[in-house]
Amino acid sequence: MVRIGVQTKNVVEDERPEKGFEMLRKTGFSCVDFSLNYYLTNTSLYRMERNSFFDKTDQELEEYFTPHRAGAKEAGIRIHQMHMPYPIYIPNGKEELNDYLWQVVAPKSMRLCAFFQCPYIVIHGLKLARHLGSEEAEWQQTERFIHSIAPLAKELGITICIENLYSSVGRHIIEGPCCNGRKAADRIDRINEEYRAEVLGFCFDTGHANLVGLDFEDFITDLGDRLKVLHIHDNDGTGDLHQIPFTFTKTRENKASTDWEGFVRGLRAIGFDRVLSFETAPVLSSFPGEMKEDVLRLIGRVGKYFAGEITGKIPVAGLSSSIAVADKQKMTKFPGSS
């Protein structure tokens, strides 16, 4: 059964985590993406700064997050996925900091994932193509990092998920790591065969895909069952804004800037039955605090809409007719699709 999830960031607060989880239950969510990256942010890391949060021992970290785990359980919320702090490697960064990210933050994140009984942890691949001269050389370094934590993933029963990213060159947005679905599928299969376990999967990020112009349907169908988790959010095609789907349009005729129809077709084609997880935390800080529950309900409602379109179990007017037409047009490309 398809379920609906959202980030804990800007909802679940450390002082009273049970309150945030209860709010998520009330507003229609059954799963969360635990924002572990909130505790060591990318903005500080890119400034070559770090805090002392992950200096805590494993026991201290578990004690810190025990109220969060209890609050989720009490509210009936499943911690379905989490995001490892990123970047895990900073090009031209200090060796001491990169070693700390690789050797301390990464394995402690994995053990916290297991503590939460969370099956999936999302990582960012290393952005090194321009430094090393090719995407293949970049992937070799990402794979080296994956191998550093894959044995622990197998031991703990966790699937690491690589994510399609973008990079910035000046004011230009270009493809970042993991933007080729077929290559990603082959690499995932090869690594999983090596470990004889499902240690690697994929996280499809709709906002990043929109920024670099990926074909949503093709990418998702290339991944197939390797697609384990989602980051669902919207943007205007030029900035990584993490807004609610259907927020942006291309024209005055209100054609969505993001290919939500292709998104639905792709998930339908692979029989996606996991969690529709929204990476929309910035939305909650842009609206007045008094409207937080209303905004969460809207995000949840969009999730239910997508679920209905993907499974056909919740008939909702809207995309169905246009998707049906597009399905017929794609039949030569995807034989046997309906």
C-alpha cells in the first residue's frame, strides 16, 4: 500500500519531539524522512566548519534520540527513511574534515538509522566530475565511499540510497552525480551482487530532476524496483526551492513546470508501492507558523492524490485523462503498458 511521508525538519523539535510526531499524525502522515542532516548542515560544511554533534558516542546519540523514537512510536509514525549529513566529501576541503565526515559521521549515521529501525538512508554522491575530468572517475570515488559503509549496511539490514543531484557552474545548473538511470541501475545491481544483499538502492529527487531536465518516466522505469525512496518537491526550473508540487507553471496557461504526469506514469509502470515522501521542509518556514497544520494537510492531500493516480484505488479528477492519452502514445516505447 502506498503511504505518505514528509521530512521531520521544521515539524519535530528536539525539546518535545512527541508533539511534532502527533501533528504529523493529525495532518495525515504515516511515515517520515528523519532529517539527520539537520544536525550537521551542508551550509556549515561548505564553509569548512563543523559542530560537535557527532562527537557524541553512539550511546550518547541514542540517548539524545530516544525521545524522538518514542514519540514516533506513540504517534504511530514509521521512520521510513533518513538523510545522512552531506556533503560527505568536500572538494579542496581540509583532509581532517573529510576524514571526519567519512570515518565518524557516516558510520554513526548508519548506526542511528538502525537505532530508529529505519530501512533506508540517503547519501549524496561525491561532486567531483569537474575535478577529476569525467563522470566515471567521479563515480569511482562515490563507490569507494559506498564500499566503506556497505558492510555495515549489510550487517544492520539497511539499504543505502544514492540520489540524482545537480551541480552549479557559475550561474548555470548542470547534471550532478547519478543522473543516468541506466548507469545507476547497472551499478546498483553490480554492488548488490557483490555483497549478496540489497545494500544499495536509489532515491529519485523530483526537484533535482526538474532542474537538469531529466525524463521522469524514462528514469523511473529504468530504475524499476531499485527505486526505494522518493524526495518529492517542486521548483521553477532554475532554483532548488523545495516547494509543494503544482506550485510553479511554465506559461499563463498554467502548465506545470515539473512533469508530474511523467512522474505518475513512471511510478505506475513499476508498480511503486512504497512511500510518497515529500522533501518540502522550507515550505513550513515560509508560511506563518499558525498555518503549519494547514500546509501539512495540503502536502498530505497532494500525496493522496498522487497515490490515487498511481494505484487507481482513490479516484480523483485531474491528471487521469491526460495520463491515459500519454500512456497510449508511449505504448510503442513501453510494450504492454496500460
